[in-house]
Amino acid sequence: MKQIIKIALGVFILASATGCKDKDGLAPEYMPDMYRSPAIETYVDYGMDPYYVGEAIAEQQRNRPSARKPVEGTIPRGYMPYPYPNTFEGYQLAGEQLKNPLPKTEENVKKGKELFGMFCVHCHGKDGQGQGSLVENGKFPPIPTKFNENLDLPEGKMFHTITYGKGLMGSHASQLTQEERWLLVMYIRNQFMKEPLNNNVNIEADTNAVH
Amino acid sequence: MSVKRLSATSLYKALLLVLISIFSFSGKLNAQDGEKLFKANCAACHTITDKKLVGPGLQGINDKREKEWLHKWIKNSQELIASGDADAIAVFEENGKVVMPPQPLSDAEIDAVLDYIANPPADQAPKQEASEEGTTAAQPQGEDNSFLILGIIIVVLIILVGLLRSTQVSLAKVVKEKTGDEEIVINETWGDSIRGLVSKNKGWVALFIAIMVILGAKDVWDALLSIGVHEGYKPEQPIKFSHKIHAGLDKIDCNYCHSSARHSKTSGIPSLNVCMNCHKFIDGTDGKTFEYNGKTYPMPEEIEKIYKHLDYNKETGKYGDNPTPVKWVKVHNLPDHAYFNHSQHVVAGKQKCQKCHGPVEEMDVVYQHAPLTMGWCINCHRETAVADKGNGYYEEFHARLTDELKEKYLKDGKLTVDEIGGLECAKCHY
């Protein structure tokens, strides 16, 4: 009888001990050998097991950022460098020379609309008149550009602006691929600037500016 | 007749006079209109203080420049520069050759704007610090209090039991002395008392032990199941970034910052240049505060951290060459032996982020909402329909199915993930 009581008590204490989470809510782990990747994973602390290399070396390894810039002189697959510099002259040149290489179709406009809802709407507003949620909440000054039929703005300049930013608008090149930027330009021109869709586009004109 | 005509012309004259006065009156714009015009046309690049945005701050501009020059500059700055005006060229060079676009404003409107800059309404000049200062008062500390109360109750109960036992013992002694009854047992020690109690209530004690064992076993079972399951994991982050403010209040789409969720395996922690798309302007000055985890904090401190990591100088607007990464703490971790791809779920599967991450737009500090166990994955794959509408592949796929398979898979009108192989081991483990 006494033995049983002792065992029960022991089990109970063990259970309450293992059931505890630490202050952030991290659960206990048991032999997490296949949990941690030996190869470098994005945003994960990496480094060899402190059991083998010692805490000092492991700590040093953990403190190296796992998100890295591409090696200098390399470019991602399918990407073409953008030839126009971030200057007033570059802006003008892009306006004159750069043309949207994507076919102007309903499908592409639909894709552009989806992107507009993700990347533009909180400043430029649903209707492109600069009444986004950030402006209405008073966090950001009103957006001077109001997209409408009378706005004299070539598509190359719009692409240039999304790439480098202009005025208070920052560069969105890190968030949007070149193709996505063209989809956005297409949507804005079709929806707010009332430019008709036209499928007869000379595709070979500027294919190297895309992707 | 002539009298009539005279009166008619004088009537016309009077009417004309009234009209002219109305026009001249409406042509005169006041500082209030100036404020509206300024906000609509100028505020995106200029402030009325000396703070530089895109262009220079405009405080005291009326004293610095001639009115005529300002009019020319506002209407078409490039023309003024091209004409060889020394001041215009100097301003252009000083501000990094950023072109100020021509503003389609009339002379009266420009005057109104200049008037507004010279004499802004009184309520805009002082900063709104007083109203928000009192909110940093101490928060109630519920946890500590409840533990204290529990402790007091336990101590009181122990004292009570002790008192009752000693009364019982002394009463028993008195009764034994008076009656001389030998059968009365006196429990001299605590151990005697407990032993006496147990031997009298054996059935109850057995039941109590049985319940304890069962509860203990369940506890052990739960504890074993929770190994490596970090549901509710809520680490403190190096910057007090509130998703509630950014995604909830300001309605910024998840994809804006986590832009690689549509392209890659990871959803992506935004690099600091994405923060700067807004926080170059929103720098938290003017004594602004924000709510985080039920407490109020001053805003500049947190935004300063971004600047510090970027080695960004707020005054000059220039970036230094010694940026350091922010050590964000990753909240959602999958074991290495399980493969999960964000783009697959977000683009092809058309799943909302909240499906797995919970109501992030209501969280100040992000915590792990889902258990992220295999059972949880499988369950969702069994219940969720594939986004096959308007997808050419699945339309063809369905058309080619035999009647027997159509009956098997499409009878309920819903093609679930497990029906297209979403439970195959090698989909996630390889």
C-alpha cells in the first residue's frame, strides 16, 4: 500500500514538472535530433550542437545572420538588371523608352488588381485617389498622385517610380518582381486612367526588361 | 418710357455690382482654404515646420523669399531653373536635384497656401503631448495578487487545522480523565492523528489515491504529448512591433511586408528597407505613444531602433555603411523532417494567412496559434477543399475522370486535399 502511494506521488510530481512550459511558452523537447537542420535554413539559428563544439563556438555560429545578400556580381535566375539610374534623367528616359512587355489582357489586369490590394491600397486607396487607410488614419500625408484619365504619366515612369520610389514613396523593388510591377502598372492604367486593353503588343520590343 | 429704361439699366448695373462683389469675395481665399490646399498639394513633400521631408521644411519661407519668386517657383520650378535664376539653381542643388513638379494653382490659391504657412492655426503649432502623457500609469498586476491570496488562505487553513486538532486532543484527555474510559485514544502527535483518520476511512482514502493516480497518469500523458509542441509560444521580440497596429488598425496587407510568402518556402521577415517605406516619414516625434501588450510606450524609442540598425541619420536622411541585422525571434518552427511551402498554400491553395497563424491582426506580440503537429496538418488536408474553380488543370482533370472515380471523389461536390494525394508521406517527408 505504502509503495503504491509513493509511486503515485512520484508520478504526479514528475507530471507537474514536465508539464511546465518556460515563460515564453516554449515546450520541453526530447531528443530533437531530426528537428534542427544541419544545413542552413532561412531565419533559423544555425550552428553546430554545443554538446560537440562547446557553447562558445555554438553561440558565435548562432549570431551569424542566416538571411544573406546574394554574392556580389551575381543575379537571381530569370532576372535582368534595370538599366535606368535613380536620377531625374533616368526617370525621363524610362518614361520615353520603357514599354510594358506583358500582353494587355483581362487576366493580367485581374492579377494586377490582386497585387494593388496588397501593395498599394493602404496609401493610394481603392480607387487610386490617394484615400488609403494610412491616409485616413492620419498616419501619412495625402498622396499627391491621383490616377485619372487626364494624368499625363507614361508607363515607363510608373515602373521607374515603383522600382526606385519617388518623393515619400519608397522603393518597392525588394517586394515586387519586375513582372509584378508591370502587372500593377497595367491595372492602374486600365482601371483608373481608362486606358483600353490592347493585345497587339510588340512583344519582342522590350523582352529583356522583364523578369 | 425713358424712366422705365433708366430703371432697367440701373437694375442691371446693380445686379452686375452684386455679382462682381460675390466673385471678388469668393476669389479671396483665407488661411483655412490654404490649409486644405497645402494638405492636398504640398504635404506629401513639405512640412510647415523646419523638418525636411522630400523637399525642405517651409517654416519662414515668406521671409526668406520674395513673393513673386515663390509664385514662379511653385508654378514651374524647372522653368525658373532653366532661366538661370541663381537662387532657384541653389535650391535645386541643395535638395539633391529632386524636381518639384509644377503645381496647377492659381495666384489666389498660392497666396492662401503661403498665408497658411506664415500663420498656421494655433492648435497645430504645439505638440499633443499633454493629453497622452498620463496614460503610462502602472498597470494592475493580477498574477502576483492571486498567488498572495492563495498563500494567505492556505496558511489560515493550516493554523485552523492545528487549532482544531489541539482542542480535540485536550478535549479527549479531559474526557478520559473524567470517565476513566480506556478505549479513548489520544493522538499525541500529528502522525498519530493522520494514521487514526486513515484507518477509520479506508474506503475514502483508497478512492482518493485512485483518483490521484488517474489524474497523474493523464497529466503524464498530456505532458508527453506536449513535448516539442510549442502552441502559445510567445517570445519577446527585439523591437516592440505590433501587428495589431500595422495589420489591424492600418489595414496593411500581410503580403506587403511578408512579400516572399507568394514566391517561396518561407513567408519572409521583411528587411528594414520595407519598414523605411513608411517609417522614413513616421518617425514618432511629436511625443506619440502606442499600445503594446496592454501597456503604453513612447513611439520614437522603437523607431529609433530601426534607424540604429540601418545606421540611418534622421537629420540628414543618409544611410551609413555599418548596418546590423535585427535579431527577430522566429515564432513558428517546423522540425527539419517536415517540409512546408508557403507559396504552395498561399498562391495555389488560396489559403488565408489567418488559417494557420490565427488572428495576427489582433495580436500585439505574435504567438503560435496552431499546434503545428502532424495531426493538425492532416486534419486540415482532410477538410479543406482544393481551389479548383477556374483552374484549367483541375477542369481537365475532372473531365477525364471515369464515372466510377467521379462518383468516388466528386459526389460531395468538394475535392479535398487528401483526395489529390495530400496525405502521401512523401509530400511532406523526404
